[in-house]
Amino acid sequence: MRGDESHELTAGADAEDAEVRELGAFVHEPDGAVIRARLIGDVARSLEAGMLDDKIAYLTGDAALTSPFVQSFRVREVMAANPKSINAVLRANDVGTIEIKKRGMDIDPAAFRKKLNLSGSQTATLILTRTGSRRMAILADRV
């Protein structure tokens, strides 16, 4: 949660997880407090979103809704989670500054960044994750 505002999310019990769905137009990263409180399902439903994977705390949906309980990203492009594929997309999108987020993959973002050719004028977020056994990289913009 960001800023000076205070927001509260309460429930009488752990929220039932949201359904897993295909990647939509947005990826939402729940705040750590939401994850620890086991309220991801409630937040997902408020965003008209589902879970990207049943074991990973990324949400996805098509509605342009945001919440103080998530960081939201508009999906630009999806590719294989390997440096060659990612570098081609970064070059095509003129991306030179990248924020790397990852969940569900055993990757050190600092070491992975060294494999990327960052020479463009644009900024973006690279989300490294998986759905089932499929590893993917998502080029996105913060909302």
C-alpha cells in the first residue's frame, strides 16, 4: 500500500482463492499484507480478476480496475522467459530502463538484468513468472 492514505481490508476468515484464468490485459501484484492475511481471493474478486497460477500470488484480469491493495501493470507483450526472447522484445519496444519482478521462478533479478541489452529510451516492467510448468516473461507498464 502506498502513500499517506490508510486502507483496511478485513474478513472473518481466510478468503477462498479466485479461479485460475488465462493472462488478461492486466497483472496485479498483491501487497504482502494481503498475501499474509490470505485475502488474495477477496482482492481478486474486487478487481474482476483471477489468479495466474494457483500457487503464485499474481492476479490477472481484463478490467482497468485498480486497488490500494495491489500494484497494477498493463500487459504489453508476453514472451518466453529467456534472455534472447526478452532482448528482442526490449529492442523492438525501445526499452532501456527495466524494473524486474519475479514470482515462482528461481532467478536472481540482479544477475538476470546483466543478461539484458538495455539501450532504449523507454521504461517498462518485466514480470518473470510461470503458469503451471510454463515459464513466461511479461513486458508491462505500471498503471
